[in-house]
Amino acid sequence: MELFRYSRSIYGGSDQLIGASWDLLPWFVGAAVLFIVVHAVLSALAKRRARRSA
């Protein structure tokens, strides 16, 4: 699986980045959802501990 797509420049013959692979989209969406869920759980636990000690 290619992570990035390249093309040859017509001016210099060097490779030019033209985009990223769509195959990685589910991984990034999953990582974002996981981050949000973990953050929500940790925030809830922190608020719960703060109420108990106050």
C-alpha cells in the first residue's frame, strides 16, 4: 500500500506529492474517535475525583 501518491513534474522531472492514500482514512477516523472517547472518560473521572475531594 502506498501512503502517498507522487507524479513527475513536467518542468524538472522531479517527483511531486499529489496526495495521500484514501486507504488510511479509516485509521485516522478510528484514532480520532478513540482519542475523543478516552478524553471524555478521563475528563469525567477527573471531575468525579474533584467533587469527592471538595
